[in-house]
Amino acid sequence: MKSLTANDRPTAELLGADPLIQTDEDLDKALNELSFLNAFEQSVNATCTRYIEKLKQESEQRKYVLIDDQDPVTIENRREQLNERVNAYCKANRSSLMEGKKKTKSFPHGSVSFKDQPAKVEYRSGLKEMDSLSLLDKLMQSTLIEQITAWLMSICIFGKNKEARLLSEVVELKPKLSVSRIKKAFEEKRLNANHLKQLGLKYSPGKEQLTIKPAEYKPG
């Protein structure tokens, strides 16, 4: 597609600054300009995209550092290397880095910290909440559950004016998943890993997570 500019507007074939549409010919001129405006906008957007892609390519070529007399190293590779070394050092020297109950060690150029990640119950890989609810529906399909549900559906309650209403009209009786309660039941050993698996869930134990936080760089 040819690149268009504002000067490409076919002035002789279009309406003026205050467009008046009084004839079919005027209407067609308006449609012609709308067509030009759409094409012009697409042309400008396409040009911007090309410039942006070119800038991205040029910036990627600049993302490297020179260290000693070695070949250039990309920012990503150098960052990954340093994070791996810092991680290994901190874990190997945790007791000397963290005094007493402290979880963070500050340095002139940043800090490292060990934070406890709590245990959690989460959906197994590839599953979502609706999948778990579908599995729960299947587990609920038993004679006893159906009898309990039918009994709950038949219960009547009375309002302020003594009018009778079914409990099911006031409270939603459809079962829902409470991940926090499932987690508590699992930790109390009222549920096991197989129970969670039937619901498409899994238990992830808590663990300590190392956080590496460099300070904002200030050129010297």
C-alpha cells in the first residue's frame, strides 16, 4: 500500500472546509473523502509501526555490556548470571546474613530478603474454577446428597410479617468452593491429596522465597 500524506488529499474532488451536502454528487464526494481519511489513517499507523519495529531492533542491538576483555554480554544473560550467583551465595550464607529474626539485609546498593510464602491450595495445571465446580457437581451426585438437598429445598422460613418463604428463595443452596476452607481441612487432615485431586486442586506447602532488590542506580 502506498504511503499517504496530508498533501495527497484530492482537494478538487472533495467538499470544502464547511461541507454542504445538497446533491447526490456532494454525497459521493463526502464518501470519497471518508475513504481517503480511512486510508490516510491506516497509512500513518503502518508508518508508525515500521518506525517502532526499527527502533526496537536498534535498541536490542544496544542491550549489551562490556566486561574486561571478554566478548559483549547481553543485559539479559548478565542479569541472569548475577541473580544465580547472588541466590546461591545468600542461601549458602543465610545464617550469617540474617541476624536473629531479621528477614532482610540491607547494603549500600540494595537489599536481599527471605520472606515466607504461605501454603496454598490452587488449581491444578490447566484447570480453572469452573472445571473444579464441574468436578464438585459430579461428586455431589449421590443419593444421600440428593436427599439432603431436597430436604433443604423444602424448608420454609417466616419473615417479619409472618409470611412463609422457601429457604431456597432466600439462600442460594448451590455448593461453592471455598479454597481457604479446603486448605484448612487439608492441614487438619480431614482431606487428603486424593480428595483435592478429585476437585482439580493441589496443595502447595509454604516455603521461604529469596527476594533480590537492587537500589535505584545513580551514576557517579
